[in-house]
Amino acid sequence: MTVKVRAPGRVNIIGEHTDYNDGFVLPFAIDRYVEVEVGPSKKFVLTSKLYNQTVEVEKNQRRGTWTDYVMGVVWALEQAGYRVEPFEMQIDSTLPTGSGLSSSAALEVASAVAIVKMMNHKIEPKDLVQVCVKAEREFVGVRCGVMDQFTAVFAKKDHAILLDTMTMDYEYVPLNLNNYEFVLIDSNVKHELASSEYNKRRTECEAILKALNKRSFREITEKDLAALGLTLRKRARHVLSENERVLKTVNALKEGRLLLAGCFLYESHASLRDLYEVSCDEVDFIVGFLKGRAGVLGARIVGGGFGGSVLALLRKGYTEFSFEELDMEYRKFFNRSIKVLRVNSSDGVLFSHLISSEFESAT
Ligand code: GLA
């Protein structure tokens, strides 16, 4: 029996670099997917259509490439007590990699669901998220938060999810954008540096807790920050202000005040650029180009940073600029092109009809 499963990428409206600091995030899943097809085999044989590669891998073998996401899931499933027998897997994707849209979590979640189905196991959705997070943190080696894997599992079409990463409580927030839409502009700067810099930010955040003798960022107030050195103070100020912006954005969306929500996007970008220092010139250029133009309510870098995409809240069918114009200006400065991605919200594996009955019965 072969099993086919797809899991979506995600866009985070706001709440960046807060999910490993007990903070709030507001992502939604997009209609771009990683799809895997799995069937029993004598050995682990993985094929990526994107890389045009077929690779035979041993259990627990880290190769430092895309296969680690799948074999990391195998490892994490076994660590959690789910037996995994060898399989062949075909991977296909409509989700660009390195664009800040969480293709790694989509691959992990699609693989985990497919393997669980193939093996006839049952797993709770929350445990599925934890397995995939563990795979990425401990096998791949990126000490990520829970947002991406959580979204690929729990997302619901036409909604964003307000997730409190401290308690794991969540609420679906309807995405009523009226005449506006979210558009992604890929800077085409692949965030290759991201994992080392990402882990560095995490270490800095741990240093903040230690210096202030706190167990959680939720115990820190603006007053405490004076005790920190400049770099740590900037990082902490980003996290505190970003958490506030998430909650304010949720209220603005609920009240239909999109202009206000757009302002929070710009503020978030400035904070990620100046305080958390995870942006780059190319992305700043795109946000700078958009800012203040008619039909643009807000824009900011999305995902881990150091490249990737800009999320813009734009008026449908009318903006004061054209993407051709932006592309031309961008090419003049950086000698590369932007890519515009129009996306819709989508269901995570929990609500999509592609999940197995075994998986459904566990929910
Ligand atoms: C990456 C990580 C997430 C999150 C974002 C930044 O996408 O996988 O857990 O930390 O960066 O908000």
C-alpha cells in the first residue's frame, strides 16, 4: 500500500522570533504544499523531484541535506515509541524552499503523517507537532520554535491561528480582508546563513533570561531591560514589543481595522531589522519601496529572516505601483529578480481530507 499526504507551507502575519520565547504568533497555512508518497520497501530510499535525486539512506544517518528532514522524523517517531520500517518515498513540492515559507516543516509533517499511516499507528495531532519539532531541533540541528509544524497540522482555511507558545492554547481568527489581500514577494535571497544565525539568536535569548534571572520571557517587563547590555537589550525589546503587536493585530483584524493592522506589520519589520537584526538589504529595499504607496497597508519580512520573502497587505486590483516597476528597481540595485506569489489560506493536515482515518480517529 502506498500513502500520499501533503502538508502546507505557512505565512506568519506577525509574531516573529517569539515562538521560542514563550510568545504569541499569528500564522496561516498557504495553498502551497509539500507532497510525499510512501510505500514499504527493503531499504530507506528517498527521491526528491526538486533536486532530481534518489538517495539510499541508513536509519539515523545525518547527511546535512534535505534527507535529514525525513530521516529526522523517522528518528523522532522511534524516540517517541513508534516503530518505523523501511520505505520508499517520493517528494514533490509547490512550495519554494529558502523563502521563509516553512518548506522544511511541511516536509516533516507530510512525512510524519505518511509514515504513521503506512505503519498503521495512531498519533495525537499535538504529538505529531512535537515529533516534527524534535526532528528539526535534534536531528537537523535548527533549534526552531513550534509555529511552523503547528501551523502545518492545525491550520484552518480562511483563518489565522493565534497561538500562545507558552501554554499552547490557540484560537482561530477569521481572515476577513475585504478588498485587501496578502501577497508574498520573494527576494530570491535564499536564507542559507539562517540556521547558524537563528541558533545564535536563541542563545542570546537564553542569555537574557539568565542575566535577568527569569524563567520565561513572559516574566520580563520593559523596566527589566535596563540591566542588559546593548545587544541583549535590543533582542529583548523586539520580543516584548512583538508580543504586544501580535495581540494588537488580532484586535485590529477582529475589528476590521486593516489600516491599523498594516501599521503593525511595518513596525514589526523595523523591529526585526533594527533590534533583532535578522533582515537584509534586499528585503529592506522591498519594504522601503512599498512603504507609503497608495494601496499598500503594510509589509514586513516573514519567517526566520536573512532573506526570504516579504509579506505585504495590498489593495486587491489596485496599487500605486506595478510589480514590474518594483522588479526593475530591484534588479538595478541587486542584480536579481523578485518573485511574486499570490497565495490563499489553506487547511493543515488535521482539517484536510488527505489525512488518514487512523489519524482522524486520534483527534
Ligand atoms: C523559523 C522557525 C520558527 C520561527 C521563525 C521566526 O521559521 O522555524 O519556529 O522561530 O523562524 O519567527
